[in-house]
Amino acid sequence: MPVAAPKKSRSTSRRRPEPELIFGDLWEFDPAPESADPRLAERYQLFIGGRFVAPKSGKYFPSINPATEKPIAEIALAAAKDVDAAYAAAAEAAPRWARLPGAERGKYIYRLARLLQDRAREFAVAETLDGGKPIRESRDFDVPMAAAHFFYHAGWADKLAYAFPGADPQPHGVVGQVIPWNFPLLMLAWKIAPALATGNTVVLKPAETTSVTALKFAEIVREAGLPPGVVNIVTGAGETGAAVVNHPAAAKVAFTGSTDVGKLIMRSTAGTGKKLTLELGGKAANIVFEDAPLDQAVEGIVNGIFFNQGHVCCAGSRLLVQESVADAVLRRLRNRIDVLRVGNPLDKNTDIGAINSKEQLNKIAGLVKAGQREGAAMYQSKCRLPRTGWYFRPTLFSGVEQSHRIAREEIFGPVLSILTFRTVAEAVEKANNTAYGLSAGVWTEKGSRILKMSTALKAGVVWANTYNKFDPTSPFGGYKESGFGREGGKHGLADYVKLT
Ligand code: NAI
Ligand code: MG
């Protein structure tokens, strides 16, 4: 670690990190996050117009901890009338928020970032309890990256004229945003931070299995003193999501989730004049050439597919390995997954946590059966799984053919499909033989090959000799059925402004 770390303290009192420590990888946490108090409420209301309000129907649904199968809180179910109220609040706040000098908007966004850092432990534990991801990931990745997105976009708020010189960037107005369950707080940050920086107000709906950190974020919005109505959070499932997307007051819609729902949204917004961005599924090729440093590549493959239980749109779920090193890579991969720890997400030694929902577990199991039926060879780690909770063993399939369902469909679980290739041209052809185009990985010592591959691969992000690296400065988004529009960097800002 290049920068001196702050002294570790077991105290739970609020500390403001040193200014140079604002970004995630330089963070130090207290050593026992599993004992941190996530301060969960028994019941979470809707957040509309700066206040927590009960849903008009009086209906609530439980949020389940996938590691225990027990409810951790009740979440308000928003119907069309509640969504109307959220849009009314957002529309009322929009003109004033848009007129506020960028530097003033920036101060609010900096405050959100700092408050998120102050409560980082609490957010990490809540994220892990609600969604099942390992505490090590929510602690070292999700929460610090979410804060980093707010810091980054706060910096843009008074520099939009420099980002889009001569183009007079203007906000769209009210933005409707729907996010998935795999990175609940981080996807909220990806959506809300650029919207606020550019002067838009938002109505956001988190996924029904992971609403808690969005509502805890609403507490931060209040604490930061944001003008009422600038951020509104409504909760519920697909019906609530459809009400958010189809509301006539939404000038722009931003969605992250499945390709199926993305297609529905594209149809329902067609002809409405709404600006739309979609970040959908993926089936990324992670390509290992024979000259690659194999130990490093194996770590990258493991990170690429088992990070967050494989619930990752850009997961390296199709391993393409050059035939001459295929046996060596497979052997190392088997040994490696045998020592992955699957289990209690709150244990900081856990590598793979719980599968987010029963439905998702069934979907993964179904596709794994299809892989076996279609003739691929399966290898699963022999680790012991907890008796309660939804878990799935790390799984490798070798001898996979391009026609197999496990080579074509997004499994969104800890399952890797392994294919082989002989030539560079064959690698490119197989990698691009997919309906998706979100990400890819290339492992080779040859710089010229990296450049050639990154041009030839039809994917929004191409990682070279690494995988799943994220940064707020770097645009992320897809081609083909992975969607359109970018999030992060100046490209991401551009989707939140009208340019003249
Ligand atoms: P989903 O696309 O149904 O859910 C994502 C979000 O969309 C949730 O907030 C949900 O409530 C909302 N939603 C559902 N129907 C909607 C509608 N008609 N209009 C507006 N919003 C709607 O994804 P689901 O069913 O949870 O997962 C199914 C599969 O989708 C996964 O197995 C995975 O393959 C893929 N997926 C991909 C994600 C990604 O980041 N690329 C994220 C989540 C799921
Ligand atoms: Mg949950």
C-alpha cells in the first residue's frame, strides 16, 4: 500500500478518512465487520419528497437474507399512485435543482459520498445480509466503489461546460431508474451520482430482493440535507418497475437488469420521446493464450467467474483457452476451486456467499442440468455447504460446444463454461459468437496481440491480463443485446444531458 494507512481503531465512533484515502482500495476497516451493527429497521417506507411515507395500499413484502432464508425487514410495496407521488416530488424539485450552481450541487454530492464512507461498515453488513455477497466484497468493493462514484461525479458538477465545450449541457429533468440485485448500492451510485451531477432529479427503484441499502441511502440523502424531491426511492417488484419506466413525467429512463426486461422497456418507451439507456446481460469470453502467465491467468479466471457468486453481468463466464495449454489450465482451475470457501457471507474468510434468491438458485441448477444433458464434462468442488441458505458449488464445464445452452445463455451463477481454440482468428470468432457484447478478457504477454484483440472483440470493456477492474472514470456498457449507453467517465455523463 503506497499511502500510509490510518491507525486501526476498534472504536465505532465516526471518523473522517484522510483526504487521500477517499478511494476504495486504500481503505482500512476495523477487523471484525461481522460484528458491526447494520442498524436495520423492522420496516422500510417509501422515500418521497424528502420524507419516509407509507405506501397508499398499506402493503409490505419481506426482504429475505439468502444465507438464512429468514426475513430481515419489511419493505413497502409501491403501486402506481405512490410512483405518481414520487414523480410529482421529483418534478417539483427539478427546476430549482437544475438552476443551482454546479459547485453547490457538487457540495451536496460530496456530502453524500462522505456520509456513505462514515457509515461504510454498517452499509457493508446490510448489503451482505440482504443480498448474500461475501462481507469481504461488500466491505472492500461495493461500498467504497459506491462512495468513489459520488466523489467522482461531485467533481464534474461544476465542470460540465468543460466536459461538453460549446454544447450548453442541460439536464433532462426527471429520470426514472430501475436497478438489479447483484450490486444494489453500487448500481444505485452508478445511476444517482451522474444524474444529480448533471442537474436531474430521480425516481429510483431497487430490486425486490435487495432494497435495504437503497433505503439506508435515503437516510443519508436526508442527513446530507438534499432539497426534498431531488432523490426519491420507491420499492416493489416488476410492476412497480414498469410504473417507474412508463410514467409520463420520466424524461429519461435508465435500466440495469435482464435482457428480457430490457427488451420490454425498449418497446414500451419507443415513440415516447424518452431518452433510454440499457445495461443488460452478458456472456463474456475470457481468452487465455498459450504465452500467458498461467498462474496469474488462473487467478483472473477465478475472479472473473466467482466474484459475487457469478452474479455479474460482465462475468468471464466463457473461458476460451488455447488448446496447447488447456489441460494445464483445467488442472490448475480444479485445484483452485477445491480451496474456495463457500459459506456464511458474514465470515470474512468466505470467498463465495449465498445465491441471491431461490429463483436464481433454481435457474442456475436448471442450466447446469442442461450442460450435463448436452454432454459437457462437469467438475464441482467438494466443499461442504451450509445446511440452510441458498448455495451453489463452484462448477466447471469442459468440452463445451458453442451450441450448448451453457455457452450461450447467461447463467449468472458460479459456473464456468470452458471452450478451446487453436488460432487467434478462431478465438475472435468464438468470442464474438454471442448475442451479448458487454465485456471480455485477454491473457497474453504480447502487447500487439492485446491491441489487436481489443479492436476485434465486440465488447464494451476489454480487460488485458486482469478482470473485473472498475473505476468511476472508465465508461462501462454494452453492444448488441447487452444494451446501449455508457455509465462512468465522461461518456456516462453524456447520457444524462441534452446537448445543443
Ligand atoms: P430482472 O430484469 O427481472 O430484474 C431487474 C430489475 O428490473 C428489478 O428491479 C426488477 O424489479 C425490475 N423489473 C422486472 N420487471 C420489470 C418490468 N417489466 N419493467 C420494469 N422493471 C422491471 O431480473 P431477474 O428476474 O431478477 O433475474 C433474471 C436473470 O436476469 C438473471 O438470472 C440474470 O441472468 C439476468 N440479470 C442480469 C443482470 C445484469 O446486471 N445484467 C441483473 C439482474 C438479472
Ligand atoms: Mg434480500
